[in-house]
Amino acid sequence: MGLVDPKVEPLSDRESPDWAGLSAEKKQEEDRKMAVYAAMVDRLDQNIGKLLAKIKAMGRVVRGMPPPPCSHAPG
């Protein structure tokens, strides 16, 4: 999509190494990434809820909107 320049901050690998095998520094880094991702998903969820509530208050019906991403979905 081109939203993040890979030269600035490379995206996480699809395959994660075993947590027990990580150094304390790497665990801290990965923990921070997970916390940021969880916060992003939470804000997305909250704002989709606000949007749908506003649309409903306007008397509109939302059909065909895909569900928001889930923090424990694969991928």
C-alpha cells in the first residue's frame, strides 16, 4: 500500500521467532511493537463504533461493511 517506507522502519516478519529464545532487548522491542499494534486496533474499533452509531442516528442502514480487523486474526 505504500503507507510505511521500509527504509524508515522495516515491517515485522510474518514468522515470529520463539519468544523464549529472544534476548531481553529483543523481547522489549517486540513487546513495544505489540503494544502499539494493540492500541491501533483499539482506536480503530472505537472509531468504527462511533461512525456506525452516527450513521444509525442519521437513520441510515449500513450493509456490506466488512468487520474490523481482529487483534488475534492470522496474518
